[in-house]
Amino acid sequence: MSVLMVRSTVRADKVAEVIAGAQKMFSAIEEARVEGVRYASCLLPDGVTFVALLEVEEGIENPLPALPAFREFQEDLRGWLAGPPSPEPMRVIGSYRLFGQ
């Protein structure tokens, strides 16, 4: 299992667009019934920092880039960012129903 955390700070005037774009993307992921990944996006209390968590099952390639809505969100996100995103691989030590084990 591969787990990645990406922290992204967006421009304050773009927060509503990021939220709307993420909701559209997650709806498309749900509709496509994408298998082999767990994916979440959260907004931190500062109101401009988003944290995305992505788990990709062992032995598969991330299927999300194949979805047009995912690619569109990633492209739009470039214009919303206040600085470069910070991707960090994580090693899961323990989890209760958050990550597959």
C-alpha cells in the first residue's frame, strides 16, 4: 500500500472554487466507482490549506489520472495555488478503517 499526503495552500479568493472543483471531482470518482484507491481532501482551520490523502493498493497504478474530472481539477488547481504543493509519502503505522490493511 502506498499512502501520500499532499498539503496545498490556495489563494484566499479561490477557496470556493477549489471546494466546488473538489466536490465535482469526487462526484465523478464516485460515479466511476474507481477501485484500488482511497482518497480524501480536507480543509484546515486556516481556511486556505488543503490536505489530500491518497492510498493506492499494492500492485496497481493510480487509476485517478485516467478520469477527465481528476485531470481537470489538477489543471485548475495550478491556477488556484498560493505556492507549490508539498507531497509527502507516509508510512501507515496504524489505522482504524481509514486505510486498508
